[in-house]
Amino acid sequence: MNLTRPVAFWIAVLAAVVVGVVLLREVLLPFVAGMLLAYLLDPLATRLERLGMNRLIATLTIVGLFAVGVTALIILTAPVVVDELAYFIDNFPLYIKRVQGGLIRSASRKVVRRWPPQRLPTSLTWSRSRG
């Protein structure tokens, strides 16, 4: 029996699947994340089911606890984020001045290192004919 044909077929299928996953990675990400989350939370739902809860009620309890946790996290971190953003906005002009000053100093150092005064290009020297 010739194995070349089935091997070539499965290589082509694998290549097509890889190309499909690469092209659809943004679309597939929520589904993959959902499958991973369901896989990780399945033991908890099973445990709640063993304690006498319906599977639907156990799942809704897990989702509700997750929503409460995210809400608490947002409530606790929002003031810190707002304070840091206000500090950044207040100091933004200072940051721009520092960046501009650093760029000017850096550019002038490079020009001085590159072109000593006796070897400046004619475009950078002051001509007496220009007045």
C-alpha cells in the first residue's frame, strides 16, 4: 500500500487548519477563552451540583460571583486610576518640555560630535554674503 497519498492529504489538511486559525485568530479568541473558562470552572459547577444545586443554578451562581468580583475590582481600582490619570494630565506639559529638551540636546551633541566646527557643511555655516 502506498502511504504517500494519505500523508500528503493530512499534511494539506494540517496546513489548511493552521492557515485558518492564523487568519481567524481575532474571531476565535473569545471562543477559546470561553472553552478554557468552562474547562476550569467545570469542577466547581460539579461540586455545587453534588451539594444539591441544579446545574443551571450552579452555573448562574458562578457567573454572578464573577460579576460581583469584577465590580468590586473596578470599584477598588477606579479611584487610583483616576488619580494617576489626573496627575499625568497635570504634568503632561512638563513631560513634553523634558522630551523636547532632551531631543534638542541629543541632536546638538550628535551634530557637534559628527561635524567639528572646522568641518561644518556649507549648509550649516553662516555666510557673510547673506547679510
